[in-house]
Amino acid sequence: MLGQLDFSIVAPGLPFIWIGLLFSLKLTLVAMSGGIVLGTLLALARISGGPALAAASTIYVNTMRSIPLLMVILWFFFLIPLFTGAPMGAENSALITFTAFEAAYYSEIMRAGIQSVPRGQVNAGFALGMTYWQAMKLVVLPQAFRNMLPVLLTQTIILFQDTSLVYAIGAKDLLKAAEITGKNYNRPVEMYLFVSFVYFAICFGLSTLVKHLQKRIAIIR
């Protein structure tokens, strides 16, 4: 059975696979960057002490974390054009959906990071004349990011793996590129095995980086 596999079709399919990989990486980086920014704002709103802000942030985070990502991808892709009156395309829909969805998860990570910084440091900032937002920006958030960096990267690895779900709406990510290439050469098994190796290599490399960072942060502490 294994002797029937023909991986010679991988080389001519690499240009198309590369395009799919670039979109998967772009989706990961955009969703990570946007998710961390939005997630930090959601976390600050949740711990700000303002009832309205905290309630709105809590509802958003809990709603997103209670719905499977695949459902959010499908709802956004099919429902938003009904309100806007124009399709936005699978790739753009995926970028917005992933950013909004991941913000809920990054929010919880950032909230834990912010709360890990001793309250006394915030009070020290107030004693020096800082406002609440200055104390957050200059004292709390830099330490929270450092403390949460391994967890943020771990969530990013999960995010990269989840990008394969955009296959459901036809976005040309790494998995979709493998499917199309496999059909073109009538060798789907070989292409799925190849992209599995690509996913493994990237995720294993990032996991090794996370372990290294955890050791460095432990030494700093």
C-alpha cells in the first residue's frame, strides 16, 4: 500500500501550496495581532470597575467562547452579506472572523496576566501621580505581556491549527491548496500527508520556542 504512494507530485504543486501557506500565516498573524489588541481592551474593560463596560465585555467573551469556531466562521460568511448587501469574500471574512473570535481568548489570557501583577505596583504608580491608564500602560501591561508571553504563543499555535477550518468557506489556505493540488494530480493522499508534515513542522517549532521562553522567563523571575 505504502509503495503505491507517489510524492513526486509534491514538487510541481509547491508554488500553489506556498500561496496557501502564505494565507494561513497571514491569517494567523492578523488574527493574533488584532486579537491581542482587542483582547487587551476587553480585559481592561472587564477589570475597569465600570459595570456597563464590564458587563458588555463579559457577555462578548462568554458568547464567543461558548460557540464553536466553525459555526462563527459559517455565520459570519453567510449572514453578514445579508446585512451589508454585498459579499466580502472568503479570505476577508476569515480575517475578520478570526480576529473577533480570538480576541475573546486573548482577553482571558491578558486579564490573568494583568491580575498577576501585584496591586501594590499600581498603587505605587498612583503615588507617583500617574493616572489609571498611565499606570496600566507603563507599569502593568509590560509585565503582564512578559508573564503571559508563553501562553499567548501557545494560543497562537492553536490559532494556526484552527486556520484549516476556513476550508469550510472555500478560502484558499494551506489545506484548501493541498486539496486542489491533490485533485489536479489525482494524488490527494500524498498532498494531505505532505501538508500534515508542514503543519507538524511549524507547530513543533513554535512549541519548542514556547518551552525555551518559559525557561528564560523562569530564570528572570
